[in-house]
Amino acid sequence: REKAVDWRYTIASPAEDWETPGFADADWSLGPAGFGRSSLPNAHAATRWEGPDIWMRTTFPGPPMKGGLAYLRIYHDEEAEVFINGTSIAAFSGNSTDYVEFQFPSELLKPDKNTIAIHCHQTKGGQYIDAGVNYYHY
């Protein structure tokens, strides 16, 4: 939310296993998050997205140490499914009007590099998707 992160994305339905870490996404477009239109409250679209679907992927470093809580921060309009390292962690319906946090098992995170993949489907009204992972050590 504070800094736009570059994601690989496509609006064409991708091949199977698109959400897995080893998927070859080099031919996908590259753009900074968020995606959509900035007409929604608290939305900051850096990359324009129009159309019904978008598939997005990016990598992020592992947690600094074991023993913590992992949270997905997401702003979605509309349906969104989120994967961490190929595992579905959440499916959201409807829309949010700001970023919300969703806790997921920190055991899904690898110590070095992780992949987050999101499919967002839009049917009407506003259009926006942005997400990131926060890790809190205890």
C-alpha cells in the first residue's frame, strides 16, 4: 500500500498451474499495483485494468525469522482468490472499500522466496485489486 510493487499480470485465461511458484510468466505484462480504476474510495490504481478478469503474480522475501503471524492485506472489487506458493489461502466475494487483513498459516511461507498469485473477477461497478503480505514476529 505504501509502495507500488511490480506484478506480472494477464487478462487472458492462463494455462494450468499459473498460481504455482515455478510457472513461467515472463510473457505476461509487468506493471505496478494496484490494478483497476481509482474511482473507488482509498484505491490507488497504478496500472489500468478493464475487463472481467485479471490474473496476477509476484514474489516476495520470506519472513525474517520463525515464530510469527502471516497476514494478507487485500483490497478487492470484486471476487478474488489468493494463492501463496500454489496453495489457495482465501476466496473473497463482493467488494471491500479499503484494505482488510486476513490471517493465513505462516507455515506456507518459505524462508527465501515466496509467490503470491491472485485471480480477480469483475462483474459490475468499481474495479480494483491490490494485495500484499505482512509478517509479524512474536
